[in-house]
Amino acid sequence: MSAFRSHGRGHLNGPVVVIGTGLLGASIGLGLRGRGVPVFLSDPSPTNQAVAVDIGAGQPLDQLGDEAPELVVVAAPPDVTADVVARALADYPDSVVVDIASVKAAILAELGGRGADLARYVGTHPMAGREKSGPVAARGELFTSMPWVVCPGPESSAAAVQTARSLATDLGAVVSQFTADEHDEAVALVSHLPQIMSSLLASRLQGTPLHALSLAGNGLRDVTRIAASDPTLWVQILGGNAGKVVEILYGVREDLNRLIGTLEEPLAPGARLDLAQLISEGNAGQARIPGKHGGPPQAYSWLTVLVDDRPGQIAQLLTEIGEIGVNVEDLRLDHSSGQNVGMVELSVLPNKHDHLIEALNDRGWRVLQ
């Protein structure tokens, strides 16, 4: 048995080579190392690789020696992923190679055109991340309970697919299996379109007077949060999945033209009905988003509790809600403009709503409905 073989509790034995030590690559290394899997790291940036080694994500690749890795994980930017995968398949002829890029069909097609050994290759996409980047932001638990899509190609061997699934399982992810085209179509709608819409809305704020922005509430913050994403990465993602994204944008354009036409004559016969239908269509779409733990959507009731802006208030509130015996399904925080109070928005099951309000009022909390 190799000195590098794992004695951990996971499905992979290792060694595992991770090429690319940014947020995701370093997080994979940390997660596997935490399960006793030996990991070796490579990155074109010596600084990134050194930081990833320093945080415990793995050892430098030159320490692997002649050992054939069980798995090679390519965590490179999307525009060079096919190049790096092709090189890894050639350099490690006995190893399974996976990538974690956010587009799949273009990479698979490019590898096929190069005549790569696609039996040992599986495209994957962990649907996880942070607003911070680089190995210093890496977390071993980053993938826990998050979706991880495995996208076998027509030539992927059963053993390679199982190895790819084992990687996701060992890192605590929830595994789904799609074709490359199915994946790209799905993420165009649920990931790429939200980024575009968020960025377009946030761009409208550039010339807005600050006194107007002071009126912003959680709605604007929620919708524009992901507008802070890395432009360089998104140029690559949108370019790699342009065909799927543009088909959805055609539909968005039709809806915008419909809305503009209605608002140009808001008192015309049928205008109000059209506006109501447009908002109702949004209600219907939003209601289809899976609910807690991936289950069916469920309606919750919301209430807002005012808390003083001082240490320990939110912790005390949640402790007392636990004592009352009510489970918080979701929580959002906002701040009152010009006052030293915070607003904690809580969602609970509808049959607990009135009971919680009464109990919190009895305990001296200020509850808004």
C-alpha cells in the first residue's frame, strides 16, 4: 500500500491532485485533508500555492513523486479549463480527471475535438462559493449540503463517474447528475440570469444621489448583492454559456417590451390587468423555488422585531424564541435609518405566528406586524 493512501472515513483513498488553488480548489483540499485524504497542490501562481499549503489544503505537487493519483481535480478558470484537463489526462494516464468549471458543454466539446481520453474525464460543478476569493477565503466545509452537479460525457466510464460522485460525497455535497447540455441550460436560468439582472440593476445606481440611496431597504440589497461578483470570472462564464443565456434573454426582452408598452399608456383599457398578470406570473415562478432542505415550497409568516443596536441583543432574541418553543425558518437583518435600532425579520410556520408575537410582547420585545 502506498504511503500516500488514506486511512480516513471517506470514499476516496487518494492521493488527489488539485490543480488550481483559488477559493474552490483550496476548499476542496481542506475538505479532503480533513477526511484523511492526501492532497497535492499545483497552481501557476507560486503565491497562491504557498498560501494554500500554509493553510493546510495540501502539500506541493513536487512531493508526490511517482505515485499515480487516484483523482485529479482541475480548478482552473473556465477559459483555460479544457487546456488544463487535456494536459492532466496526458500527464496522469492512470487517473480520473474532473473539472469544477461552471460551464460544461463547451469544455466537453473542446476535449472531444482534441481526441482526449474521455473515458477518464467527468465534468462537475459544485454550486458553492463565497463573496471573497482566493485561498485565504477557503473553507473545508464550503460544500456541505450544497448542490454538486456531475455531468458524465457519453464516453465517461462507470468507474470515473463513481470517483467524481465520491469526491462530492466526501465533501458533504448533495449530488445531482445532468448531461452537459442539461446543466448549462439549468444554470443559465438559475445562476447566470440572476447575475445579469443583478448587475444591470446595480449599474443604474451609479449616478444616483446618495440621499436617494439612503432610502434603500432589504429589497434593493437582496437583488443587488451578487452584483459585487468578479467581472473577469463572469466574462468567462457568460462567454462559455452564451448560447443558453441569450435564449433566456430573448424571453426577458419580450417581457420588458410588454411592460414598457403597458406603462407608456398605464390608463389604457387592459393596462392594469396586464400589470397584475405580470406580477402574478412572478408570484407563480417564485413559488416554484424549492423550500427548506430542498423540499416543496412552503408559505411562511413573517414578523419584525426591533432590537437595540448593542451586543448580545440578537442572541438573546433567538434564545428566547427557542424557550418559547418556536423554530425560526429564516432570518434577515436590516437597520433603521437614523436610529440606533436593528430590525430582525423572522419567518415561522403560519400556525406559530400569532403565538410567537404574543409571547414576545409579553417578554417586552417590540414586534411589528
